[in-house]
Amino acid sequence: MITFRHLRYFEALSRHRHFGRAAEECSVTQPALSMQMRELETLLGTPLIERRRGDVQLTEVGHEVARRARDILATVLDLTEFTRRTSGPLSGPFVLGAEPSIAQYLIPGTLPHIKAGFPSLELTFRETLTGALVGELIAGRIDAILVSLPLDHADVETLPLFDEHLLYVAPTQSHLNLPSHMLTPSLVAADQLVLLEDGHGLREQVLSYCNVPPALVRQQNGASSLSTLVQLIANGYGVTLLPEMAAAIDVDEETPVSLSRFREPAPLRTIGLAWRRSSPRIEDFRALGEIIAAAGQRLIEQCRRRLPLVEELPPARIAS
């Protein structure tokens, strides 16, 4: 009989494509994991993986079994979550994931309010790139994720929390020092753009807004965090676009960069909470979303006190 253990081990192996890493995640030895996989193949009567030196490849049937295994594991997790709802809102174990360009600004201001309002919540935090977050969410290893919207996935439901503008950031000595009513995407020099590394949603959003082919961006100066990006700009390594939350934290009066708002309609990104559509914890997600939205709004207001909006016109949304 196929067991929950078989499915959990195979799902981990399908993601890592490596016996050692999958075994480590499942807290078993590599031989034990390999034995479980052979048992599963015997029970199903077909090969699921191609064993190669150093890695693992899924067969055509293996890909479908991995997809179905993820669905089954997520359903079992949702059943467990359903029984926990009797303990009250936002209680028990909860894993929250977030994109790096969101996490370092929202999480510090959110955690104290979560702890004060929901002391029985056992919160675990996961920070990684959007693609990995979505995969872990669908697989049931994360309960909810903080990401830039839109996020289109048939198995995911989203809740928009707030919008924030993107600001133009240049060294203080930059020759491009135009008032906000004149600053447009066409004035952003593609060969001067310094962005986050590949895999960050914000990178793709900036390229989309500025209509810049990725090949024209200065690849040698990619950054893994927005705070590093600000320091690159401060030291004359180019220009970038920065969300208001990041500007509120990473840019102060002593930071040698200039912040400018774009002419309306200005670029913005929407921050939202996403969860599995099958999850029964919708009320938990909404309660958590209220706390996160309030923390984000405080940072945005902090930024706008220093750099007020120029016009109250509908801003242009940028594609994810």
C-alpha cells in the first residue's frame, strides 16, 4: 500500500532532484530514502525516476505522480489546519514566506503586532525568491506568502494589501536631476540601470516599466538585496528604481543619493498575501493581512512625509 511517507519522500526528491538533499529535508538517511523510492516504483508498477550520477531526473509518469503527490500532501495539511481552527484565530503552527524585497521591510514592523495580538501563534518565517515560495506553498510547506501581485496560479488565492510607488534613485551628483513632473521612463538610461539579481520579481517589474531589454542592463552590478542596491547607487555605480518602503528604511538624510518621483501615471507595485485555494484558514489570512497592511502603510507614509506625492492621478501598474 502506498503510504503518506512514500509521497512525502518522493515529493521532496522531485524538487531537489538529488537523493542527499531530499534525504536531509526528510530527516532520513539516503539509503532509507532510496529504499522508499524503489518500494513506491514497485507498488505503482512503473519507473518514476532516472538515477544518474549526481542528480535525478523524473520520468514522464514521475512528473505526473509528483504533481498528484503535492496535491495529496496539501489536502492532508489542509485537513490538519481545519481541525486547528477550533483553537481560535491565528493559533498553532503557521509558516509565512516572503520575497526578499518585501520581507526585510515589512516583517520587522509586523512581528511585534502579531505576537501581541495572537500570542498562541507559532510563527515560522521563510524568505526566498517568488518561484520557490509558490512551489513550497502549493506543496503545503508554507501556509501563506507575501509577494508582488498579480500572481496567477489556478491553485492560489490572493488578497491585495496595499500599493506603493517606485522612486527613481541616482547618486546626488547625477546630471539627471529633473523635477517629478518631467521624469518619465524614457529618461532612465538602460545601460546605467542597476537591479536585483535574476529571480527577483522587482527586477522584472522595473524592466517592464522602463521597457528595457534585459540584455542592456549592467549585469556585473546585480544585487541580492535592496539595501545593497542603494549602496551601489550611493557610490556612483548607476541608477535604479526603489519601492517606497525601502526608501523609508534604507535612505536617510546622510545617504548620498537623490530620490525623485516619476511623472504621473507613476509606477507602483501591489503587495499581497497568497495562500492555497483549498486552505480552510481564510479568516486567519485576512487577520494577518490587516496587520501586514498596517505595517506597510506606516512605512509608505514615512516615505511620503519626506517626498510628497506630486499629483493624485491614477498610477500605472507594472506587469509582474
